[in-house]
Amino acid sequence: MFSTVGPVTRRVAVQIDTGVTVTYPDSTGSAAWTPAQLTGLALWLDAADAGTITLNGTDVSQWDDKSPNGYDLSQATAVNQPSLVTGALNGKPVIRTDGNDRLDNTTSSLFRDVGTATWVVVAKYPVATGTGNAALLMCSRGDADNSTRFMLTANPSPGGEFMGVAGRRLDTDSFQPIASSTARIVDTWFIEVGQADYTNAEANHWTDGAQDLTGAVFQTAGNTEDTDPLSVNVFGSTNILAPANTEIAEGIAIEGPLTTSDRQKLEGYLAWKWGLEANLPAGHPYKSAPPTV
């Protein structure tokens, strides 16, 4: 950290996580806010943190969780390992699927016995749209494809495919997809936040900091089940896969309520880290500078 004397604005250089440093004007010398500040942080995958990536050549065999839970995701089958693409977004690496890849943790307890579940992702879909639910991040009962608990997806809809959420509260419930008003964003990086508010039987969704799904009827009120083993998947499961050339830079899961303030801080953190601040809407509190603590 360095400063100048007198009334000139001080500039602060802060390392927001391993290998990533952001410099911006700050009059107090406050440190940068990161997802580590979140209450309920349950999973944190960061392609910019080289220490969390295990490579098999240029392919990713394991992506470690930076949350206290340690839900590391892996793939032992080489042909199903996604690839690491260096310098792909704001000079940082991202992870790309060929349409048949996935990373899994089949022994987690993510989104078990919770009233609110939130997925957050920085991602890019390919130009060509896929069919079915184009999964990015998902949690399911074990490895059962018909038991998805909660996922971020692009849903098939008349006239196109739309960003949204899907899943169930109890493992015996019917699978329910909920589309937002935002058509699938292709060949452009976006920040997606999807929330299953099971306590109030609602679904909410934000794309690039703008809410495009508000209080949609979703499942029934109450907590999720807490009995079955759960699987965490990146790029989907065996029958619900993201299209080829889908890319993910960062993925985060939060258990429990996410306040508006924390959601906006998370959007601001991701936008400035990945060079997507121009995507945030006018009036967003972190449109002109990243959040601090």
C-alpha cells in the first residue's frame, strides 16, 4: 500500500485472492471485500486462483473449493475433464467444457436442510444454443439426474431459451424450471445470481446486477431435506450438460438468506475482478468502484 502526502487521493493496491491484485482510489485505505466475508458461504470456485487447480496437461482434473467446507470437485476420466484456458477474461484463466465434461463432488451436504439456496456464477455460453437445460452449476441427490435440488440453467421456452433456475425443495418433489425475462446471453460474459427462497416458496434471479425474476412461485414453503447424500456439479451431470465451449470463471454457493447489500457486494467484487463492471446497471452501488470492508 502506498500514499502521497497532502490532499491528493491515495491509491490502494489490494490482493483480493491468490494472484489477483486490484488497485483503485480509496480515501481510507480500506481492504477489498471478498466472498470470504459472506455469511453462509458454502462453496467458492475461482479459476483465477492457480493454487486451487490441478491439471492433467491442459485439462482440469480437480478444482478446489475455497470455502471452509472444502467441497473439492474432481474428474478422474480424462476425456470428461474440462480445459483451462489461460488469459481468457481480463487476463485471467477460465475453465471450458467441450460439451461432455463435468467436475463433481458426490459426498457433499451442499443445500441440505436450508431455507434459502443461492448460486452465483461468472460464465459465458457459446454462440450456438443447446437443447434442454444448459446447466452451469448444480446440486443433486447423489448422482441422480432426476433429483436435481437446485441449478443455474438456460431453460427452453417458446421463442428462445432464457436464463433461470430449476430444481426442487424435497427430493420427492417434481422438478420445476423457472425462466427469467433475460434470454440466454451468448458469446458474452455475464454475472448470474439465482436464488431458491424455499422459506417463502419463491425464486429470484439477477443478471449482471439487474433483477429479472422476482418472487416467482417455486416449490412449497419450508427447508430442504437433510437425509440423502448430495452431489455438486460444474457444467452439469450425465444427462444435463452445458453446451460445448461454455466457460466458467468463478462459481459461488451461499446457504441461508443473502441480503441485498451482500448480493450487490458480490456482484461488484466479481465485476471488477473479471473486468465486467460495464455490465452493471446505472445506479448499482459498485458501478464505479469495487466494494471494501
